[in-house]
Amino acid sequence: MSHSADSYYVPHGSHWPIVASVALTTSVVGAAMWFNGTGSGPMVMLLGLAMTFFMMYGWFGTTVRESLKGMYNEQVDRSFRQGMMWFIFSEVMFFAAFFGALFYARVLSVPWLLGEDVSTHLTLWSGFTETWPTNGPNNVGGEFQTMGAWGIPAINTLLLLTSGVTLTISHWALKAGDKSKTVLWLAATVALGAIFLGFQAYEYIHAYGDLNLTLGSGIYGSTFFMLTGFHGFHVTIGTVMLFVIMLRANKAHFTHENHFAFEAVAWYWHFVDVVWLGLFIFVYVL
Amino acid sequence: MSHEATHDGHDDHGPAKGLMRWVTTTNHKDIGTLYLLFALVMFFIGGAMAMVIRAELFQPGLQVVDPQFFNSMTTVHALVMIFGAVMPAFTGLANWLIPMQIGAPDMALPRMNNFSFWILPFAFSLLLSTFFMEGGGPAGGWTIYPPLSLQMGDGFPFMIFAIHLAGISSIMGSINVVVTILNMRAPGMTLMKMPLFVWTWLITAYLLIATMPVLAGAVTMLLTDKFAATSFFSAAGGGDPVMYQHIFWFFGHPEVYILILPAFGIVSAIVPTFARKPLFGYSSMVYATASIAFLSFIVWAHHMFTVGMPVVGELFFMYATMMIAVPTGVKVFNWVSTMWKGSMTFETPMLFAIGFIMMFTLGGFSGLMLAIAPADFQYHDTYFVVAHFHYVLVTGAIYSIMAAAYYWLPKWTGNMYDETLGKWHFWISTISVNVLFFPQHFLGLAGMPRRIPDYAVQFADWNMISSIGGFVFGLSQLMFVVVIYKAIKGGKKATDQVWEGATGLEFEQLSSPPPYHSFNEAPVIK
């Protein structure tokens, strides 16, 4: 462990955290008002989100400037790395809750509704015979068709896997000190992310418009849209982060040995990629 | 690295002046103080709700509040005490102590540290604001089981988002703790030299990072079930309300240990000091803590034995739960062995620590009784459960926090607290808390259900006794406030070591009170 003379950088007196708290609270109050049908809810939420973006620009900007001034020593860099890893771990656990719901429904609760191991279905849901995929004994949301795996989802899988490769090529270029190649392959990664999102949006329109598959289509629709939706949300964040990293790489913010932000975003992107593989297998294929 | 960094980063000025110091601070001691004061305020808000509960239960019949409000009192009392009082108090202690105990200049991510704290007042304002909305506060129990919880009025999304915000705060705070411990130790401070408070918090923080997102997922599903037509917890749509209970308790059981592991660390610091002996079985304490944390992930369904699980499930969760008694027993015996033939004195922190060992163990035993699935069919959702978790949380977690406050207050403020008042606080609390909670065992075994505003007349006597104990316990906590206030204001100066037998970096290498920035230069670890 290094304990060189240049000591650990402890920032003083930052107003960004309190801005962040106010921004987050405003956003969720707006969202809650919206849920309750209060007319001004969406406006309050948008205001909160605008404040959130302003805060992120300011807070991240501060750390970028500090980093460029060379105020972060190796130990600070390690703190950032470890912090990012634990953050990604918490994200994994968030998705675990929704995967857990999917597995529970498929392995336990739907078979129970069919009468496997239990007899309550005889009185409560005697007519129910569907297996997965299902929208339940009450046919909640009406008849629907499921999303096939080997159309858009398979293409999307290839897109994301390819984006992992392009990102790695960019990383190699960065380590080799080749700026234009770094930016070029980052741009390719951003483009792949954006195309993925475009396909995903198309798939949702297709689901709602042609398949009658909606968020309200019982447990199948719930797990399908919540899992793919939260994943898509994370891809969106990841794409924006990659875009920012691309701009920063273009401004020569990174050196071949000091580019934590690049690596953090790369880890995040690979995490999103792995979650997609789980989705592809358990939501679409099986 | 460039040397201008040292100019910008480490001007050794003291704290900024005025109110903004507390709003913008990135100093671990300031943030620790904020957390502790916030926890104290929430402790009294949650306590006031407990007083309403005990007042209503003083006699059978409905006297004080209407049943809906009573139910929201039990619900919000729990949410406030767990997420607003005990967890922030432990986080405050972590902030104050971990950097000092491992020889670090501050927490690893100081700005995020400020963010973790300042979300909390907003989160709890949201939660408490639901009382003033159409339909009132949450009244379906702190576990917010559907479908009951989905019947809440306008406050529902506000409560859900309050939980989200508190969860974000916990996750960020925990990431900070883990990174600080793993990356900021002074040279020579190996993992197995760390004080147990640091160890227990490392494991607690891991549990928090692993489980708070699961809670976030669970309450998000509640939100979409209510507002976005999903069917996660509705059998009509192929979902299952029991699934919520599984997801919730997958978070909830580790959460229980989040509320107690730091307490183990505190007691492991205090007992050796006042027994004037090193802690017995240090490494076994570490392994026991890790074992408890591991087991906490595979016992969750013991909270739902009566929900209608397959027998195999009941048996698995029963035996797994009983196994927890083994590492916990290791800890209790280690503390007792530490005291064995020690040169003991009984200052207030030690009294609270011994009170903890006795009464936490009692709560542990009733937990063991509850772990037995067939017996639990009798106790489930009775006052026996209430008695059990109040023994482990009030005379367990909260007693450890009190002990920690008395133990480190002289270090933090530089002034000794009022020992006489402290002893009075301990004895009145300890007598009244047993009058309060012990009879609830009898009530539960006799069949009184929890979460009801009215009860059959045969339960009247013990309820009245319990309520009297409750009022005395509630009032006696005001003494604690007086003690803290007086110690901050002044009093006999504490020495740097504070206690004759105290060990650890904060007592051996720092003044009382410690400088605003401790350990700009890494200390030498023997």
C-alpha cells in the first residue's frame, strides 16, 4: 500500500450533494404526484430530472477537472475503481430481484395455480390449464402472443456482443496511445448501443400494436417488460456514458495508464451485456 | 503525482463557519455527527409513535386513536426505527470511527458521503408527509405485504419512493464503508489487525449492498402492480402474493443482521476495555461474523412458516435458522470469556454492554424458539414475536448504540459525560424495558395477536404493566439527551486515552477531541 508524501485527496465543502438530494427528491415527488393523477406531477418530475442532469454535469465536471489537474493519486484511483465495482454489484442484485420473480413464477407459482402439489386451485382456479407463457387464470390483459427469440432479440444479442468487442478494441487503442482509433471504435460502440435501443423500441411497438403483449399481460407481460425495460434503461444510461467518454477521449482526457472513467464505463457496458445474455436465454429463448 | 495537489487538497483549515458547514461538509466527523443527531431525532419520533401504541393498548377497547391510525403507528414506528434510527446511528458511528480506527485521513469517497447523509432527511420527510395525505400513512405493516399494502391512499407512491431514497442512501454509504476499509488502511493495518467494529461493519456493508437493491426491486414491483397494471403479486394474472414475501425477506433477513452486526463490533470494543483484558478469540469473532452473514441469506422463509410452504422448505429453513445459534453462541461465550478473571469496572458503557449481552442473548433464545417451525405455528404473528425482536433490537441494537455513545462521547467531545446521570439512565432504562417487553412473551404465548388496537379482556393486566414500562422507558430516554447535551457543552476534560484499558488508534494516537483532520500522515501500526 502506497503512503507517499502526496496524500489522499479529500475534497472540501461541496454543494453538489445537496443539489443532488433536492433534485432526486423533486423527481420522485413529481413521479408520485403523477401516479396519483395530480396534473402538475409530470412538470415537477421534469424539473427534478433537469436539476439532476445539471447536478451530474456539475459534479462530474468538478471531478474531471480535479483529475486533469492531477489531484488524484493511485490510492484515490483505487477508491474509484472499487466504488464502481461495488456499484455494479448492487445493480446485479437489483436485476436479481426481477430474475427471481421470473423464476419463482415459472418454477413455483404458475405450476401451483395448475394444481401441482397443492389443491387450492380446485376451488379457486379450477378451469386454469395454461402453462408458461401465461397471463393467469383471469386472462388478464386479454389474449396475447409472445415475442419470438430468433428475430429482433437474436439480432440485438449480436449487436451487444459486437459492441463489447468494439469497446475492447477501443480500449487497446487507448492503451497504445492511438487517440483517433480510440474515438473511432468508441463511436462504433455508441452506434451499436443506439441501434440496439432502436430495435428495442421497435419491438415494444410491435408487442403493443400487433401481439397485444403489454405490461398488463399478466405475469408474462410483467416480467417481460420490467426485465427488458430496466435493461433498456441501463443500455440508455450506458450509451450516454459511452458518448461522454468518447467526447472526453477526443479532448485527450485520458492517458494510456490513467483512464479510470473509460474503464468504469466499459465495466458497466459489459455488465449490461451480461444481463442481456441472461434475458435472451430466460425471457426469450426458454 | 503533481505537488499542486497537496495545496488544493490538504489545506489544514478547520471547519467552515455557519450553517453551510453542515450542508456542504465532506468531513467524516461532521457527517458522523449529522447521522447521529438525525438518528436521535428519528429515535424520538419513532418513540412517540410507540407511546401512542402503548397508550392505546393500556386498556382493552378503543380509547385514544382510531384503528386505522393505530395500524399506521405500528407500521411507521417500525420503518422509522429501522431505517431512520438504528441504521443511521450505526452509519454515524462508522463515519466517526472507521477512519480513526484504521488510520485513514477520511472516508474514501467524501462527497458521496455527504450525499448519503443528506438524502435521508428528504426520504423521511416524504415518508412522514404521507400522514397528511388522503388515506393517511402506511398502515399495512412495515413489511408492506400486498395485497393489503396496495389499498393505501395517496401516500402510497410517496412511501415507496421514500424507501427508494433511503435505500440509495444506504447503498452509497455502504460502498463508502467497504472501499474505505479495503483501500484506506494505514500501512501495517492488516485485515486481521482491524478492530472488530471495522470488521463487523465491512460485513454489514456487504450485506447492505447485496440486499438493499432487492428491496428496491420488490417495492418497484408493488408500485407497478398498483399503477402500471402488472401482476407480480396477483394470482389472477399468474403472479403470487407470497412471491412478494419471499423477495422481501430475502432482503429482510440480512437486514436483521445489518441491524445487529455493528452492535457485536461495539460490544467487542467495550468489554475488553473495562475487563482490562484483550478480547478473547479475536479471529473466531471474525469468522463467526462472516458465518452469520452467510447464513443470513439462506434463512429468510422462517419469517413465513405459516404461509403454506412445502414441508421440505419448512425443514430446510428451520435447520438453517437454528444453525445461526452456533456462531452467535461463539460470540457470547467469547465476551463472557473476555470478562472472566478480568479486572472489571462498571462505567456506563460497560453497563450497557453487559446489558446487551444478557438481554440480546435472551432475545436470541426466543428466536431459537421461533425457529422451530411447528412451534412457530403457535407463536406466529403474536406478541411473542414482538417481544423477541424488541429484545434483540431495543436491548440489543439500541443498547449497543447507547453503549457506543457513552464510550466514545468523551473521545469525540473531549469532555467526560455525567457518570451519575449515565448510570441512572442505564438502570431506569433496563428495569423499565424489561417491564415493557418481558410480559409481551406471556401475552404472545397466551395468544394475543400483534398489530391490533384492541384485545380480549384476559390480556388486560399484562398490557397495562407493559404500557407502564413503556412510558417509563420512553421518558427515561430524555436523560440520554441531557447527558449528550452536557458532554457537548463542557464538563471534566477527558484524557487522550479516555479509559484506562482502552486500546486502538483512536485512543492511543489521537487527542480528545481529535483534530478536524486526523491522520493526514499515516500512523505507525505496531
